[in-house]
Amino acid sequence: MYSNEVMKGIRSALNKEASAATDSYIASLTKVEAMDLYLQDYGEKISPSEIRRLILDIFRINLEGISGLERSRISLYSKGQWMTQQPTDLFVVSTGPDDIDVKIYPGEYFVEKTGLTAIPYELAKKLKSLGYREDQNQEGALYYCNPAYTAVANSFKKQTMGAIAETVQKHYQEL
């Protein structure tokens, strides 16, 4: 479901009170329909930051986070598509469809330039401290699956990306 604020806005657009039936109906809507209803209730003026927050809340796409990856040399594959990818990216972060699991592995450029086919020791150590483990399906990759089987928290995503970005800046920026 959506945040309390978004649910309140959708209910208001529908002229419905909070109830199990109303929430069930809202859950049956497509995300685009939910966003349209929220915006209908919001009114004519909505700030860019509010639109980004709404996209994060409804579609679970963090546009500010994706924008922050520019020039980080990290490719991101999420929601079944490349969110950001450059030929000289060093590492790939690939999330499952509901952001429940994450796989990290060296990019082709990293392998070509360093000869390493696995996550470097220092980065692997940082990621393992966050709960990542060796991926059983891909040699050289690390994998994390949220034990609660819900989307990983944004704070976890920030820690993961921060560890990778720090390693790139500290050891591999010159590649």
C-alpha cells in the first residue's frame, strides 16, 4: 500500500472514508490510476520535489537517488530496466522486481581493466557487514534478500550505494 498521506489524498478524490472496502479498492487500482487520483485531489499546483516524492511513494522509484548515481560509475538495473548505465561503469547493482533482493557484481569495464571477476575484498567486506553474501547463482557476485520479504529500506539502499561509491572513489576512480 501507499503512505498514509497518499491514501488520504486518493480517498479524498474518491469521496470515500477510510475503510477496508475503500483500501481494497485502492489496492486494486493501477499505480497510474492511484497517482492520477492523488494529483486530482492535490490540486493544480504541485512542486517538483512533491512530484518526485509521489513517484517514490507510488512507483518505488527514487529519482533523486538515481540522479545521484550520475558519474558514480555504478550501473543500476531495477524494475526490469536499466535506470542508469554507462560503458565505463565499474559495478552493477541489480534489484529484483519488488526491491526485496539485490545483486551486486563487477561490470564488464571493471573486469577488463582490473582482471578481477569478483567484488574486491574491501568492498565485499563492507557489503557483507550489511548482510550480503556470496551469490549461489553467479560467481563473483554478492546477493542480499530482505528476510521480511518486503522492499529494502531507502537507508539500506543508501548504505549499499555509499559503500560502492566510496570504494570507487578511493581505489578505482582513475580507471
